[in-house]
Amino acid sequence: MLADHTKFPVTVGLFTLLQQGSSRPALYTLVITGALLSIVPLIALFLGLQRYWRVDLLSGVVKS
């Protein structure tokens, strides 16, 4: 698949750091920071697009 390790997704990089963390506990801080930084854009998008998401969900409701 990907031969160059610089093109791996963030999740694969975090997993690699987590595996190396068993021998070097200082890497856990990097893993936690990386996980937080990878989640922040998703939360921002969710909060920004929440009003449109709710409207689309409610438009599919069928009253009987």
C-alpha cells in the first residue's frame, strides 16, 4: 500500500507511537496530544454544521 511512512494517516502514526510507548513512557504524552489534535477539527465541524444536520434529520420524519 503506502511505502513511505510520512504518508501514513494520523491514526497509524499514533498507533506506532503507542506501540513504542511501552519501552519509552514519554511517548504517551505525544500520543494523547496527537489524538486531541486529530479530534478538534471534527468537533469544530460538528458544532458548525449542527444546525443543518438537525434540519435534515427532522425533514425525514414521517408523522402518522
